[in-house]
Amino acid sequence: MPLLTSSGFSPNLCIKSEFCKSFSNSARELASDSVAPATRRAYQGAIARLNSWLGNHQLTDETFAEYLAWLHESGNSPATCSQVVAAIQFAAKVADWDVPYGPSSKRVLAGIRRAGRERGRGQAQGITWEEADRMAEIASGRRKKLAGIRDAAIVATASDALLRVGELSALQTGDFAARKDGSGRLVIRFSKTDQEGLGAVLYLGASTVTRLQAWIGCAAIDDGPLFRQVREDGAVLKNGLSAHSMRAIIQRCAKDAGIEGTVRGHSLRVGAAQSLAGAGAGLVELQTVGRWKSPGMPARYARAEIAGRSAVARLRYGK
């Protein structure tokens, strides 16, 4: 097995092989674009750290198992270890070489997942519909009026459409359209689980449409990024907000609304799933509206609400 290298394939995800040497620039770019930018950066970092640890050693199933064990012993979470595996699997798939993730490294990762269950950041605090409404209301009344109107629209949109911060950041003005009945539709052109850009159309409630129209009107936006930077003097810039900025806005609005717990960029997404489950939505509905690849993640987010509609709750206690 050849060593991993950062010189063979853009974006630093290939091995040094005849395959990489014959790879054209256009092929490298297309392969690079097959994953989202954030995922690509994460894979780059994971492989760079593995390269540093390997030194002059061959990457085999056994050395990969040793590396995973070293990550665990260094205090890393199971999610971090799993990300390294995903990065290697992606690199191997692109470069058409055997994945060094074999029996030894698989068993080590299984042990890491059991031993490291308490590690990691833990699940984000879910922000329910009611809490999101309070956040938006408080944000819209802030002293910095225009930024507050924008932040209220961000919160309401993320809650209605169960958006990731990267999806919020990527929204363009033309992706939003109001309907005659007062509701709205939002086009998501690509996402973490839609790398090929098939797109999705999501529903927005009338109150969210009102907040979006208020922001677009006050900011005098005709096209380009939907959510933009606002200077201290109230001037609206052409630059769209980054995913990092979206995350900071959500956290600040949650703090202003007195919401405690571990608030992250996807807290509105988690909380919307919990609210939907509490209102009676099934796992298939949650998976569809949240655009999850499998029902596992929404089931985890809304497990307390789903338990409240279990056979015991319904048949024994009439819930």
C-alpha cells in the first residue's frame, strides 16, 4: 500500500500512484466537487493529521488500527475517529485502491464507539417552534433594527425549513417565493445529503414569509445572497453571511431569548424535528422534511417525543 500524500490529488485526498499521475486537472476538480466544501475541508484535515502520524510507515489495516487507537487514547471522540475512516474511504474510492479499513481497524473502531460513548460534544439543544418564535420576536425588536429584522428572518426560516447553517448561507434571493395564500416556498439547490444538486422545495409559513419580505424590502435586495452582512451604520453589504456567522446569530438570538443548554447551528433544525414529532409526525415524514438519508438521525433527535406516542403511552395510558 503506497503512502498517502497531499501532492497527488486535489484536494489532498489521493495516494501517490500511477492513477493519480494520470489524473487530469478537470478530473481532479470534478472529483473534488463530489463532496461539499465543508466535508472536503474536514477530510483534508483528517488525512493531513494521518499523514503526519504515519511518517515513513505504510498505511495498512494494522497501522490504521493503531492510528485509530492513538486518536482514542489522545481523547478524541468516536465521531472524530469515524470521520478519519470516512476520509480514507472517500480517498480510496476516488483513487481506485483497496481501502485499508479492514478487520483490525473495524474492530478497534467498534471498541472506540463503546468505550468513548461519553466523549464528544453531545447532542445540540433543540430549539422548538415556540422558542424559535420567541427568538424571532425578540430579535426583530432589537435596537439595531435592520440587523434584527434579518436575524428574525434567519431564525424563522431555519425553523420552518429545518435548515443547516450551510444551507442558510447558500440561499439566494431567487430561492424564495411567496404564494397567494400567504405561505412561501424555499428552494434548496444542494445540501450535505444532496451532493448532486437535485434540489428540494420546502414550505414556509405565513409568519416566516412576512419576516422574509420585511428583510428583503428594508434591505432593498433584488438578487444575490438572501442573508447579508449589515454594517454598524445600517448599510447592507453585497456579501452573504458565512455558515460561521449564521451559527453565531442563532446562538446570540437564543441567548437573548433566555434559552439555555448547548445551542449550536443546527439547534433550530433539531428542535423543529422535536416539535414535528410532538405534533404527531412519523419518522418517514421527519426524514422527508429534514432531508435525512435515513430515519436514524431524526429518531435520535426526537426520541423523547416519539416515546410519548409509544404503544405503552397510547394503549396503557391513553395518550
